[in-house]
Amino acid sequence: MRAEIAWWELDGTPQTVESLRAHLDEPTVGPWKETPGLVVKFWIADRERNRWGAVMLWEHERPDNTELPPNRAAELIGFAPTHRFAFDVESLVPGPCPILSSAGSAPQERTADA
């Protein structure tokens, strides 16, 4: 598995954490649900430092950009992430907390099959 962290420094851009957060709707996040090889993606924000980003966990290597849904944040901000880092995942342990099935939804109970 590969973990990827990408974020933007928002200072000097027309966007804010709040304006970007408003775009976390079905048209933006929905296509990621069908992205081959994506285990999970979550969007992150640091209001104190004015940063916006995402963390993605990939089954293997990250696919080419042509195979990914549009990067709505890059479109709104006007440029690619300021920082992008990728790491090998050496081990993964799911915790006891329920996992959200999608942005803004209520937690769902995990089953033995999940």
C-alpha cells in the first residue's frame, strides 16, 4: 500500500478552508468512490496555518492523473498542491471506531465481513 499526502498553502489565493469545504459535495467526492485502487481518501484542513489538502491510501501505486477524477481543489485554487508526499505503508491496523461511508454521512457499523 501507498499513502499520499497533498496540501496547499492557501495564503495569497482566493480560496479559504471554508470556501473549499463548501465544495465537498457529491459532485466532488462522488467520483472518488469508484477510483480503482483507492482504499480511502479524506480531506484535511489546518485553519491556523491556512492549509487545505487530502490524504489518500492506495492499494498499490497511485494511478496516473489521467485515470483520476478531476482535482477540484486544484481547479478552485488555481495550481497543483504546494506539497505532495508519498510513503510505503508497512502495516495497517483498523481501530474500533466505525468508518464513515462518505463525507458528511453518519458512521456505519462495521461487520465481520468488512
